[in-house]
Amino acid sequence: MSFPGFVRIWLWLSALATAAGWLLSAVGQLNRSGYLIFCAVAAAVGLLARSQLKAYFEPSPERRLEPAAANWKKLRRRFSHALPLAFALLAVLVFVGGALYPPSNHTALTYRTERVLHWLAEGRWHWIYTPNHRLNNRACGIEWLSAPLLLFTRSDRGIFLLNFLPFLLLPGLSFSVWTRLGVRRRVAWYWMWLLPTGYCFLLQAGSAGNDAFPTVYALAAVDFACRAWKTRRVADLWHSSLGAALLVGAKASNLPLLLPWGILVFPLLPLGWGGKPWSFFTQREPSCPAESLASNRAGKAFRPPQSTGLLTGCLTTGVALLALLVSFLPTALLNIKYCHSWSGMQLERAGMDMKNPIVGIWGNALLFLLHNFIPPVFPFAHWWNASALTFLPQTIVRPLVANFEQSFHFVGELPTEDWAGLGFGTSVLLAISAAASLFRKHLWSPKPWGESVIPRFCLLGALITPWIALLAYSMKSGMVTGARLISPYYPFLFTALLVLQGQVEVVRRIWWRVSVWCVMALAFTVLIVTPGRPLWPAETILSHLAKEHPQNHLLSRARNVYAVYADRSDPLACIRPLLPEGLHQVGFLGNPDDIDISLWRPFGTRRVLHVLLSDPPDKIRERGLEYVVVGGFNLGENGMNINTWLNWTHAQLVATTNATLRVAEGPQPWYVARLR
């Protein structure tokens, strides 16, 4: 199987898993039987339609397929080079970290995994009664992929594979897209191995995060669109559409990235109904017609599908409906129904929806620079977080405070998947390479475009529109961790810089080759020391050093950070023994950032129902709740204490314990109460 074949398989698996989630929810059968029936029906339809679809899915006419032995030799030869081998070692470490440690991604633990558990307990998607609106109004991309894993394994340990498998596809797709858009092959070859060293990709590859994995969908959408220009195959157009749909189905913040994809795909739309691209847009036909480009496995000449336009149109309509189903559209319609806003933005906390677009442009630019160029080890993070807003010019601070979320300027001592963007190493090397290429004799050469069948205005649009998409994102978003949220944007922002003619000369320089290995060294360091999945005995060494140097604040802070991350996947484990055995549901009273995943464990044995501070006692009892876990920090934030709440609900205090959910809060009291 060729590399594009693996990408196609991933697209179809993602699309079918998402479609299964929505369709089974519609009939109230989001359970094991429902998934098994869906898989059987999908397999039967695929087998029955195999003869009709075979012509559409013939091997790509762009090149002759090689025997498996030849492909294996090529793969071994490729990874005998230093850079591919370094990437392979990084991938091994990522897999080891993901396999050894349970997921500790904050957003996954606070709402992404939990909302799937709510749906599985109910047997369908439903609007959850909770103070944490993120359980309801966010996109459902990675949730529908993780639902079968949680359902059949009753564990979240395998969720990291949903990030790890796309991570393996990232270099090949990056190379394919960049070279098709005019980047020289030598330049693309080096950067295809450097892009995955970006901290957002590297750290999320072994986690349960959902920011980086849609990057493969974005690259696949553009890659298959470029392939369709050359092959005139409707199947490439179908896969491009699925990639674009899955991209926005994963996160609504990816919607602006449809702009570069749309510029490439719009002239190709007639292919979907058996026609030819609109002649107004095409500059010339392929120099080598598809009929004579390649051979299939049997050695016969490739033939385009001999089918009627009606059949092709029907298949295209089916793929289009599937694409709409796996996109953000179902979530948008449900948001309109339940909160009268397609994006659900009116439920979000203050600052997430940008008030002043001009401030959003320069403010997000500053935050992108901060989060991407900060050193990977920054011991002054605590000082910066506490003092930055006081010593920076108030002409800059006041607009940022008025338009962004609180703590927009916060950074960490080490890069973590919760906030890191592309990161220091890759960002600095890209900036230096772009600056060095500007001083070359020829700034930019369109020579590669002369060999392309893609119209020049489409190629130029594919270079410019990602920056316009980033501009649109910046004008709308005031979220604090934008550098990680724009992970799918990075490969396309790279393109406009890598296409510069001077890049060919820059990558030949010795200083640049040395810099590449410095970037690789930083990537290995960041991956090994990350607090969520340390690949060194962090707690043992730091505890020993802290005892020898009890006055060292940095050592004490580092020990606490690693200790909290070690328990982050199950932070309220101390509460489970305090609950009666056989308890099938328990109430949870905490703030939206409190992690209640511990009360669900082991998955499938207990259901957690959220309780609001304003809920009257009768309403709590009507839901069948007898025990409620109450967070002391949440009570303090609202000016209450446990005795006040017990008197209000006529409940009895059963037990009290302490637990640390976030390093900044420290140990906080937690209570188990029984309703009389």
C-alpha cells in the first residue's frame, strides 16, 4: 500500500467513527450492540458496492506501484539517513510515554473524555446539565473517535493513539503538500522532519489533546485537492472533502482554514458529477493524461471509471452528505437549538469572543510570539506571570486585559501540551531561515509553478490565504492559548516562507545543518522532561535534591509540578473509598475546571451527575442522588462554606479529605455529603 493509501484509510476510519456516533445517538443506541451493527452494515455496504467503486479507487495514476519488497527497501533506505532516524526515535519515545502514562491533558480530563462518558451512560448524545458548558457546545471530533475505545476497553489509556497515528503521517503529508505548492524538494525534505518537532505536535502526539491531530486532516484536504488537479480523479475530490469536513468537525477554530482549501477545490467541483474542471479556471490540461500515467497491480493500463455521470453524481452526493455529517454542522445546529448561537460562544467566559478586532490582530500576534519564542526552560515564569502586567506599558496592557481572557500572558517553566505552540527551536530556525533567504540574489522564483497543472492564481491563493485565515482567527478569538489552538495553521503558514528561492541555498549551509541538530536536541529534551509523561525518574531525583536543598524554591516548585501531574489523571482517587460500594451514581459539585474523572472510574460502573450551587434540595433528590462530592475551593469562590451548603440542602457530612487538582491552588478540601 502506498502512503496516500494510509491517509485514505485514516480519513475513512475517522469519518465512519464520527458518523456512527451521530447516527447511533439519533436512534438511542450508542452502545456496544449499536457499534457492532453499524460496523456490520458498513462492511456489507462496502462489499456490495465494491465492484461499482473499484474503478474510482484504482491505484493512483501518478506513479507505478512497486512491489512490497521494493517499498520495504525504500523505507529502510530512507530511515538510514540521520534526520528520518531522529524522527523515528522521537516517535518511539512518544509511543513509550503514551503507553506508560495515563492521559493528563487538562481539557481532556475536564470535559472531552467526560462528555463521552455521559453520552455512553445515556446511550446517545444529549445536552448535559452542568455548569461546565464545554461539555455541550464544543466540537465532537476526537470525542466520536474515542467513544468506541472507551466503550469497548473501559479505559482511556488508548486515546493517545488518536494523536500518535496522525503524528506518523505528518512528515509525508507535509512534504507532499509543500512540493505541490511550489516548495523545492530539498527544502521540503528537511522541513518535513522539523515540523513534527514543534512542541504542540510532539507533546500532543502521546496525549489526549485535540489541537494537533486535525493538522493531518488539513494537510490531507489540500493534498488530495492538488492531486485532483493532476489526476482529474473524482475520488481525490471526495477524500479532499472528507479531510476538510473532519478538520472543522474537530475544532470550530479551524473554520478559517477552509479558505485555502476552497480556492483549490472550487474549480474542480464539476468533477463530482462526471464533468471537467471549469475551463475559466484551468490554464492547461495535464501534460500526461491520466490514461497513460501509471499501471495498476495487474500491469494493465489505467482507465478512468467507465460510468455514467448519474452514478458519479449520486456517489458524490453521498460523500457530500457524509462530509456534512462529520463536520461542525451537527454541533452548530444543536447549539442553535439549546443556546441560540451556532458557535455556542454566548456560553463561554468573558474574553473568549474578541470585542475589538484590531486589538485581536496585534494582541494575538504578541501572544503567538510569546508562546512560540519563549525558551523551553524558563525558570522566571512565576515572576513573569505575577509581574508582566505591571511593568509592561499600560497602553498595551489595558486593551489586552479588556479584550482577552484572564491570564492571557501566563507561561510555564517547561513546555506542556496545555499551552505550548510550535516552540522555541522550530520557530527560531524558521525565522532565521526566512531572514537569511531574503538576502539572496533571487528572492522568489515561480519556476516550480511552470511544471504544475494547478492554475497560478490557485497556487498563489494557497500561499496567501492561510495568513488571511490566521488574521480572521485573530480578529475573533481572545483565548489565552492561541499558539496551540492554531496548530493546523502552521504547515500552511510555513509554505509562504519555504517557497522563497533563497531557502534552497540556506539549507545547504553548514551553520543551518548544525542548527537543525540543535532543534532536534531541544525536541528530545522537551519530550523527555515534559511533566505529563517524564521519561526520566523525575520525582525520585527531585525529591532527593529538594531534601538536600530545602531552601531552593525552584526545586520545590519542580517537585510539586511533577507530583501533581503524576496524579492528574486520577486526582480524586482518595474519594472513591469514601463512597459506598455498588453506588451507581453520585453528584459532583465543583467549578467548571474541577476534574471529576476519578468518580467515573472504573468506567462503566458509576455515573456522575453535576449539581449546581443554586439547586434546591428537592431538585437534587428528584435526580435520584443520595451522595454528593463537594469541592471546598468552589464553595470559597462563591462565598460559602460546607456548613452553609449542608444546612441549605439538609445533608449530612460523611467524610472530608484533601486533594490537589492544580498546582496554583495547592491542596484543597473535598467533602462527601449524604442527603437525608
